[in-house]
Amino acid sequence: MSAKPVFVATHPRACSTAFERVFMTRRETLQTVHEPFGDAFYYGPERMSVRFEGNEKARTESGFANSTYKTILDRIERESEEGKRVFVKDMAMYWVPPQQQEAHIAPCLQTAKRGVGTVSGTTTADSGVSMNGTSKAPFPYETRAEAGNPTILPRSLLEKYHWTFLIRHPNRAIPSYYRCCIPPLVEKTQFDPFMPCEAGYDELRRFFDYCKDTGLIGPKVCGQGKDATADTNGASSEENIEICLIDADDLLDDPEGVLKQYCASIGVPFEREMLTWDSEESHAFAKEQFEKWNGFHEDAINSKDLRPREHKHVVKTSEQEYPGWVKKYGKEAADIILKTVEANVADYEYLKQFAIKI
């Protein structure tokens, strides 16, 4: 059984923070790290997102303007020195370049060559970021690429983690994300406007396939009693890290059933007490952990437990959901939501076939 730090890779609005709260109840043995890579993705000198590209004030006021992928990885490494197993949850799109751009290793993680102050011959600042000034944003980087690797993280770093995955149907996740980009929540999130390219499904699927096809996970599929050898070109994991993927709606329908299998897969003992966190100490800790992404985690912060829904989730088509989006957000917004949903359904359905089944 792997003892590596657990990493839950997901996309925005997949109920991942509520999922994270389950493991925050095990603070004596687990050290949770909440969405660290967004610091570099949105605000730092190696940022791949253009969301705050024209807003230096926002980047500075975030407190993460100097965050690089190395400072984040160093933080995770320090957390592991506390003697607890680390449990990280974050968005795959933060380390997989947006809009299927070619991946190059983040400058701060590139092996220095040709003397001090250079990376593959490109002059850099102290942060390791190319200062050539030829692009609006720091990305794309002028660094090497690793063959087949869709991320900006070297394979040697990816191998250090026990990768697991969490998804939710776009019919639920996309409208939820849209709501965070309009009043009143946008006053807290500052994520204006809604950007369909931040849906995160494409990046998650490509990273998942890389993990599966190159033996970082699999071929056994957790909760399905089969393996995915036919889909992995024969790749197998040396540490027996099975493919472990949760659909959020399955989790909300049967928290205990899904979590028992997930915990067994990652080697963490499951106890029913993990499903309840209604204490002053737990709420204070969660609020502190989640506050940097103000406005995104209100439901998770105010939650008390994770209990089965009274009525199991019934999947509806986007056409069936559309009238409700029109009523809630207006036709123009509903059209944007519908288009974004339809652009991501295929990736969701592909990933869904690997989900834990009860």
C-alpha cells in the first residue's frame, strides 16, 4: 500500500471542498493542504491564467504575487515533515496548460544550465521566470517539454504523489461556477467575468489519461472489480496505486459507501465519525483554510456533516435543465451555461466510466 501524499485532482465546483472536510476530521494523522496551486496559476510570476493579467493590484493584494510552483511544492514538502500523511486537493487545470497549449516545465522547476541565472539558455529573474517580455503573460514558458507529459510539472515530481480523482456532471458544476462570477458572490470572489475555459474538464481528462497510460495509476479500477489494462497500453503501477475516481453525485447519494472504498484504496482507515464535523474548533479551522478563496466555499464552511441525500440524484439532460437556468440567470447567461456544459460533457462521461460503483 502506498504511503505517498494523497492528491485529489479535480475541476471547479465538484463538491471537492465538502469532500476535503471529511479528511480534515483526521488532523491527528492527516495534514490537509487546500488548493495551493491556484496561487501560482492566477497570481504568481509563472501564472498561466490571464484572468488577472491586466490587474496587477489584484495580484499584489492577493498575497501570492511571488508564488511560484516551486514555492508551493516546497510548502507541501514542509507539511510532510510534520510526521503526518499529506492530503492535497486541487484543480488539474492549475498544472495543465489551458486551451490545450503545449506544456513546458515551469521555469522554477527547470534544471539550470549554462551557468547561474539561466534556464536552458534563457535569462531569468530570481523567480526563474523568463524576462523576455515577448508575451502578454508569463506563459507559454521558454523551457523544455517532457515527451507525453501534459503538465508543467516534471514526471519526477508527479511520481511522488498518490493520485486520485473527483468529478461532477457539468450540468451541476458549470452553473455553480457561473454563480460565483456574478452578484452577489462576485463581490467576494472577484472572478469577473465567467470564463468557460476555466471549466477544467479537458485538463483533468488529459492528466488522468497521462497517469493511467504511463503507470502512475492502475490498471486496477477501485470499486469495479476489474482493471483498465486494455486502455493503458499495458502500463502498470509499481506501487499498486489503483485508479480511484469519485463522482460527486455518487458521494452525495451514499457518502459512507463511497468513502469506505476510497479510504481503503488510499490506505486511510474509515470511521463514521469522519462524516460529522460540527464543532467550534472544526469550523474555525475550515474557515482559516478556505478563506483565501473567499466566496467559493460558503456552503462547505457552513456545513456540519456529509449525510445521504433524501432523494438520490436523477440525471437530467442539459435541455431539461435549461429552463431552470433561464429562470435563475436569464436567457443570455443560460445560453452561455448550456454551451459550456455541452463542451465538457464528453470529457465528464469518459471519466465517469472509471468511477467507484456501489
